Amino acid sequence: MTISTDTILYEARNNIAYITLNRPESLNAISRELGRGLREALDVFKDDPDLYVAIIIGSGGRAFSAGMDLKERASLDAAGDRPESPIRRPLVSSYADRGVFKPVIAAIDGYCVAGGLEMSLSCDIRVATRQSQFGLPEARWSIFPGHAVHNLSRMIPLGEALNMMLTGTRIDSQRAYDIGLIQHLVEDRDELLQKCDEIA
């Protein structure tokens, strides 16, 4: 199956769908095009009876995703174009809300912040490398962090969730593991892929 944008790479193998966020030059920021491609990829995965698990990963080794593409958003705002956020549609409380009743794993390597963290929270299992960092910096820009408000407080202690949401504090992967934000912590990208395949 071919996705209509090269900002998402899609591969099906061994009953697993591999979905890659492919904008490494912008830390896999979520543009309208990437958001549309992610929805397409999830729909393809959902409708294929031979696929049992999906793994979402960011390309480039620097970030899972840095969240909304703020440069694109600024240019759209300047042009008077205020579309629905590209993040909101692919990000839901869980992908089951989009009719995806199969497990989705977030394979996190690098920055996982803002909408990128929200995306990972929509997944069922999160696996991260040691170099990964997590945060919701929206509070620093007086922006509401969307679905994170609902999801984060269900997955980690309320005090930890409030601290991240209200202060924009970023945490490292060890802290994320200690508080239950991620379920598995691995050393590097090779081990990340191996662990995700093992879980799948």
C-alpha cells in the first residue's frame, strides 16, 4: 500500500505495520501533510486483517516528533487560513477512538514533546531509548496542551502530570520510565527496534 505523502513511510511485514514519521529535517514536526498521511496509514492498518500490531517511529534518530509544525502554522495564520490543527485529527485519546482496535506501539528515539508526546499517549505501549526526552512546553507559550490533559493524568501520577503540563518541564527517559510514562527503556535505536518487534 502506498500512502499519498512521503512524509509518512509505511511498510507491512510479518503481520506488523511499520509507520515512520518522515520529516527528520524538522524533527518530524506534524504538518498538515504528515497528519493526513498518518491518518491514511492508520486506516490501512485498521482495515488489513493480516496486520495485528502497528509500530510508529520517527526517522532521523533525533526525535520521535517535536509536535505541531509551528512554521507552517504561522504561515497559515498570516495568510488567514485557520484550519483544524493537523495534530487533533490523528491524535485522540487512543487510536481505538479512530476505530483501530489493534495495539499500536510508539517507538521513541529522541525528542518526544508537545504534539509528539500527545501522539505517543494515543498509543497503547511506549518504548524509548536512553537519549529520549519528554515534555509539554505549550504552557510556556500559553497554549493548551490538548489531549495530553486527559491522557497524561490517566497514565502517570496526577502530580507528575500537572507538573509537566503547567510548568513545561522536560523529563529524561529514566524519569519517564520511573513514573510509568514509558513501559520499556532501551539503550539505543537498534535495541528499540528489536524490543518493539519482540513485543509485537
